[in-house]
Amino acid sequence: MLGLNALFIWTEFLPQYAPNTAAWVYEGLESIRVPLTIVELIAIGTLFVDLIIRFDHINEKLRALHVTAVGLCVCGFIFKVFVYFLHSAYLS
């Protein structure tokens, strides 16, 4: 999930770094954007519910890292949906 968020940031906001590769990745992801978003929503929902249910069983040393990673995934998904909503709203 974090890798997918990194790809999103790179293709949307930093395409000047390796522009040919960024365009290739963007075009590849564009063709499967909707199914990928649905699968990502299910995955992030599963991560969040798993975090809530198993919070007491997570190792003390890894608890902060686990919460931070799930929080980054949730925030990244919300940001991504917001950016795509604005992008599609300006196209119409």
C-alpha cells in the first residue's frame, strides 16, 4: 500500500524525475484505476479493522510503527481519492 502511494506521489507531483518512466507507469495504472481503487479500499479497510481488533496483541516495540503505517495508508488513500475527484471534476 505504501509503495502504491509512493507511485501516486511520483506520477502526479514529481514526473520531472524520470519522465518517460513516470508516463509509462501512469498510463499503466490509468487503465486499471477503478478496480485498483476498489481493491485498495478493501485492503485499507481490512488493515484498519485488523489494527483495531488486534491492537493489544501487537508487539509493544512495533505498535507505534504499525499504527503509523496504517495511518499513512488511510491518509494516502483519502488524499488520492480527493486528488482524483478534483481532477475528474475539472475535466467535466
